[in-house]
Amino acid sequence: MGGMALRSPSLLLLLSSLVTVSALSAIEADEEASLLAFKAAAIRSGYNDPLALWNRSTTGGYCSWEGVRCRGTRRRVVALCLPSLGLTGVLSPAVGNLSSLRILNLSYNGFSGNIPASLGRLRHLHTIDLSRNAFSGPLPTNLSSCTSLIEMVLNFNMLSGNMPSELGDKLKRLKVLGLQNNSFTGRIPASLANLTSLRILNLAFNLLEGTIPNSIGILKDLWYLALASNNLSGVPPTSLYNLSSLDPLQIQWNMLSGSIPTDIGSRFPSMQILDFEANQFTGTIPASLSNLTSLHVLHLAENMLSGYVPRTIGRLRDLQILDLYINMLQANDWEGWEFITSLSNCSQLQRLSICNNAAFTGHLPSSIVNLSTTLQTLRLDNTGIWGSIPSAIGNLVGLEILGIFNTSISGEIPDSIGKLANLTKLGLFNTNLSGQIPSSVGNLTKLAMLDAYHANLEGPIPPSIGKLKSIFSLDLSYNHLNGSIPRVIFELPLLTLGSLDFSYNSLSGPLPSEVGSLRNLNKLILSGNQLSGKIPESIGECIVLQELWLDNNLFNGIIPQYLNKGLTTLNLSVNKLSGTIPDAIGSISALEQLCLAYNNFSGPIPAVLHNLTSLSKLDLSFNDLQGQVPEEGIFRNLVNLSIIGNNKLCGGVPQLHLVPCKTDYVKKNINGKLKYLKIALPATFALLLLAIVIALLIYRKQRRKQKGALEPSMVEEQYERVSYHALSNGTNGFSEANLLGKGSFGTVYKCVFQAEGTVVAVKVFDLEQSGSTRSFVAECEALRRVRHRCLMKIITCCSSINEQEDMSARVGDFGISRIISESESMILQNSNSTIGIRGSIGYVAPEYGEGSSITTFGDVYSLGILLLEIFTGRSPTDDMFRGSIDLHKFSEDALPDKIWEIADTTMWLHTGTYDSNTRNIIEKCLVHVISLGVSCSRKQPRERTLIQDAVNEMHAIRDSYLKFARILVVQDGVGTIFL
């Protein structure tokens, strides 16, 4: 028994050891199983396995697996860290079984799906980082059960829904909460104020709305606050400015309002980044901001701030970025520009952007050149500054971006600009700069973009531009440059992403064949110059060219046979090109716009053009094309098709109203017929020639005999007689009261036939005037034959309206002698008649002067001029219109803000008695009418409003005004006003 007693403790100890070993084995098996379940879910089928070494045969077991860290004899997993491994599956709920887990870092992977709720069981977890994945769905509420959490970083996922308020109720140890770049909605939970240990709060780039909770000011330890790019609104709470530990305060890109506290400079002694950009803040920039001496970045752009920029802002000696663009800040020659001078104290300044402040006016401060040489970006564009660019601009040797465009800056580009060797972008467009482009521009070897269009630059393009080896966008259009295009420009190697645009200058000479070396150019725009010669065949070697604009030049010859198949726009209009349109154009499948108008092309329209399914605009007008018009594709889209001015075309869709093409008869026994034709044609031609000669001899003999009697007989035999008595009564004895107007051959009176009640115009010819009878005969014949859908019977028709000083209408000559046949118009060949003109000067469409046929586009032009004349009170032939200024340009320039400056004084005579609403309605109607007149009277026929659309627009304007005018009565006796 005694021996037995001695052995009992040993047995108990052995049994206890066996139980412990068994328990350890079970724990290890559970941990290993959870990790393997995690692996199975994290590796998407068909993808590489980054965890291939996670297997049971690994020496040391699961605790030696990559990213796994264990602790203690029980080999509990305390850390799972697998960032940037390319895991693309889902997060297994089995991770929630790793009960001792303290760190979970799966950032920078491709996990998707929901975050499993089982993570709420990890009571020891103090760091979770699932950022930069694709997790979606709501944020699990039971993550708030992880009461040991110190850091929760879920940035850059696709999480959605409201932020759980429970986070603020339980996670009292939380110091970092990062939920940036998700899709959280709703309001910021006020319970976040309970997270008294919070140091970093990043909720930027979500869809949060409402106001910033006032309670957020309780978080005294908070030093990083980012609420940017949400939908937050209202005035930021005053308590926000009590967070004196803040280093960055980023509340940009919201809808916050109110003013910036005047004492903000005493609130944040450690502030380095202050970002209020893109909100609705108003008021002035507080001068106290100059006390934030640790500030590196100050973003106040895109608000509604006004007043002057504090002149003491230069105290921010560590300032690197100052963005004030898109506000209502002001400065002028007397006050406001002092801040530029003070900024010279900011020796680390890298970016200064004050653009888009229209009230920044006055001369560009010369002190701008004293800014730090560390300055990389200087944006002065879209302001009201004027003056010249300082000659010492070259001092800013660190500049990479310089924008002075859309300003009134003038003078010459200083030669010192060539010292800005680091410049990559230079914007000088829409300015008043003049003079020549300095050759020193060639020193800007890092320049990628040079935009100097719409200025007054002149002289030749300096060959030194050929040294800009980094350039990829060069735009010098709309200047006064002349001379030839330097060949060296076409040796620039990197014109890859932008364009080469020299359009609308006075460049001349040929297009160098070296253009083919621009293998990477995708846009070449040379419109509106005086370039001549042939278009070089080498242009087909520009293998990525998408847009080619060579219109409005003097090019001749034929279209190159080979063009890049990737072209989307080909515009060769208004040149002197000839020959046929190459069939090869039909193989440019990407072509969207093809404009070949106003050239000398002949031959047929290539039928293959209808295969261009991407083609949205085709203009072949005013050439000498002939034959069948295709009927498919673009040729069915009459809105974007123009073929007018080609009188030999036929066929096409019925809506084109072209003559049918002649059908070729079936040729039988063609060889036999040719044999007979060889005999018949010469004989027939000889007989026909003889008959013509005999007819001419007889005609000339009879003409000499009947010359004196011809004119009266035509009048007497062809036209109805009206008694002189009826004419005298109808005009009240040809009274001055009925005088309509006087012409070169006679006087026109208004006549009323009392019996019929008919109103006619009577023209009394001056028979002493040479040619008056011939003019009378031709006009009668023309008026008798005229037919037009816009005209009633001839007795009520007038061809032009000449407004007198009292704006009363006068009937002018109806210049349509071309309607009569050639034989009947022979007598007019040597006369003084202007009957061949299709309308009166000022009203006639410009294309008629080039010999074009009458179209509805000409009718619309005359209507437009008439509208402008009526509502401006100015005739198109007014003495004020000289050079490039005509009634159309005069009216167009006034739209929409200067409409009262051009309106007829009788229209705004009483506007001072109206309230602002009434005046605004009248102004709106005037803008619509003048806009319609401008649209109808554009120089290019296809750009004019269609006649039916113009009628509809006039009715709409009238109806809109009448709704208001019925109650609009002027009290001074003028009466109700109607349009």
C-alpha cells in the first residue's frame, strides 16, 4: 500500500501533462486551421499563390509562415501582416477565431467583398489596417466590440452606408481613425467626440453631409483633421478653431460657408497646412493669418473671398504654396499689390497662384521678379492686370509654369525669358502682347507647351523654335506672324500629344516637305494663311495624324494620294486645289469631317464616301463636281451635307432637289453604230454649221430693219394696258404723298385702284434717260415670270427695303433680270441697268457676289440683315461701317451684355421708367432678336439658321413678349408696347 501511495502523485502528474499536451495540440490545430481557411479564401482561383509556402510540412509549423507571428508556449497567433502580396480573394470569417490576434495588416492587396462581422470577436486587437483594397458594404457595427483598438485604418476601399455611432461609444482607446476614400453617407456621428484619445481623424473623400459636429472641438489631442471632399455644409463650428494642436486642417472641397475668424492667427500655433479651398467662404482674408509662422501651405482658392490680400503675408517665411485663385480679391495701382512685395521674404515659396480674380487690376507689379528663385509655378492669368512683362522676369530661374494668359498684358515678350531654362509650360494667349517672338525662346529646351495664340505678335517665326526638343504643343495662331514656316520646326521630335497650330496669321510660301518628319504629330492646323504651292505628298508620312486643317490658303494642285488612315478631320476648303477627289479618301475609315468647299475640284463625287460610317460633316460646295450624287450614308443627312455651287450634279436623294441623271440606253451592236457615226457626225456638223451662219445673217438683217420698232412692240404686245386716268387717280395725280422712291431710270409711286381695291407700285420712266425703255421692258418681263414660295402675286412684291431716316419702307428695284431668257436679255448687254444683281447692296448675300445661284440661304441672309436694321436703327450701308466692321459684326460684338448700346433709341427711350424686372424682360427679347439676326446673316451659307427655324424663332420671341406686354403700359401716354 505504501508503494502504491508513492506512485499516485507521479500518475497524477503524468495525467496532467497528457491533458496539457492534448490541449496545446487542440489550440495549435485550431490556429492552423483558421490560417489555412484564410489562405483558401484569399487566393482567387486561377491566380498565382503568394502563400504557397503555407503548408503543414513547413519546418516550425504555422508560426514560421510568412506574415504570421506567434507568442507564448501555446503558439497563439498575435499578428497577421501580409501587405502588398497581391491577395485578391475575400477575407475569411475564420480570422475571427484567432482570438489572441493583436495586429491585422492586409493593406495594399485586392481583397473584395464585405468585412466579416466575426472580426468583432478579436478583443485583443489593437491595430487593423485593411486600406487600399476593394472591400465593400457597410462597416460592421460589432467592430466597436474590439475595445482594445488603437488604430483603425480602412482608407481607399468601397465601403458604404452610415458610419456606426457605436464606434464613438466604445472605442475609448482609439487614436487613429482613417476612413478616407470610401462612400460613407449620412452625417458625421456626434459620438466621435467620445474618442478623447483620438489624434488622427481622416474622413476625406466620402459622401458625408450635414454640418461639422460642434462636439468635435472636445478632441483636444487631435492634431490631424481631414474632412475634405464631402458634401458638408453650413458654418464650421467655433469649437473647431479651439483645436490648438492641429497641424493640418483640411476641410476643402465642401459647401462650407461663413467667414474665416479674424483671430485665426492666434488659434493654431503649430499649423503647417491650412486648406479651405473650394467652399463658399466670404469676407476678407484675416491679417492675423500672418501670425501662423509655421505655415507651409495656404489654400484659400475657389471661394468668394474679397478685399485686399494682407500686406503682411510675407511674415510666413516658411510658406511654400499660396493658392488664392478664383475669388473676388482686389488690387489696383493705388492699393492692394503690396503683398507681392512682401512675399519676397518667403525664401521657400514654390507656388503662387492668384489667377481668376477679375478685380486684380492695374500694372503688373515689377516686384514680381524679386520672388524666390525656388518659385516653380506663377499663375497671373484671368485677371485684370495690364502693363508689360518685367524685363527682369529671367530672375525667376526656378519657374516651371508661367501663366499670364487672358489678361490685358501688353508690350513685347522680354528677351530675358530665355533665362527660364526650367520652364515647361508658357501661356501667353489672349493678351495684347506685340512685337516679335524673341529668338531667346529657343533656350527653353524643357518647354513642353507654348501657347501664345490670340495676341498681336508679328514678324517671322524665329528658327530658334526648332531647338525646343521637348515641345509637344505649339500654338501661335491668330497673330500677325508673316514670312515662311521655318523648316527646322518640322524636325521637332516630340510633337506627340498636342498640336502644331499656326492658323490665321499671314504666313506665306510653301508647306515644307519636311512636314513628313513629324511622325508623332496628331494635329496640324495651318488654316487662314497665305500658304501656296502643292500640298506635299510627304504629309502622308505623319502616321498618327488625326486632324489636318489647311483651309483658307492658296494651295494648288491635287490632294495627296496617300493620307493617314487615322485622320478624323480633313479640311482643305477655300484653296485653289483641282483635279478629282481621290477614291483613297473613302478608305479613311475614322474620318468624321471632310471639307473641300470653294476649290476647283471636278469629276464625280466618289461613291465610296458613303461607306464612311463615322463621317458627320461633308462639305463639297462650290466646286465643279458633276455626275451622280450618292444616296447612302452621309448623303442622306442633309443637315451636315453641303454640295451647293456644283451645278452639274444630278440624282441623289429627292430632298436635294437635283435634276435626275440621264439613263444610258442599252447599247446593242455598238460596233456597227460606231461605223455609221463616223460617217454621219461630220456631215451633220457641216449642215448644222451652215444653218447657223444663214440664220445669223437673216437675223442681223431683220434686226437693222426693225431696230426702231422693236421696243414699243414688245411693250404693246405682251403686257396688259392700264389707262393713264386710272393711274393718275390711283396716285392722286402722282402726288408727293404717294412717292415711294427714285431710281436711275424713273420714279416709283404707290397706286390704289379704287374699283378693285388693289394696291400696286407704278414706275414712271424718264424717257430722256438713255436705256430707260430697255430697262422697263426687261423688268416687266422678269416680274411677269417670277415665281417664289416667299412671294405672293407680283403686284405686292418688293426685292429690297431701303430704310430712310424715318425708318419708313421704300420699294426698291427688283434685280432679277437673269430670270428672262438669253435672247430676250440681249438688248441689256450694253445698258446701264443693275438688274443682274440679286438684291440691294447691304442686303444681298455675299455668295451672290461670287456668282452663286439663288438659294434659301440668301433669303435668310437678307432677313437677318433686315432684323438687325430694324432693331438697331442702323442701315447696313451706314457710314460708320468701314473695314472689317459691318452691321453683322457690330451687332454680334454687343451680345449679350451690351445690347442696350446698339438698340434703336426708340426702343429704350422709356426703359428708365420701368422696374428692373420689366427692363430685364425687354432686354432678353432684344438679345434673342439680335441673336437671330446675327445667326441668319453669317457669311457662310451653311452656318445660317434655316428659314423655317427663323420663322419659328420669331414667333416664339413675339409670343414670349406678348405674354408680358399685355400688362405693360407706359404711363406717359405712349400706350401699350408691343413688338
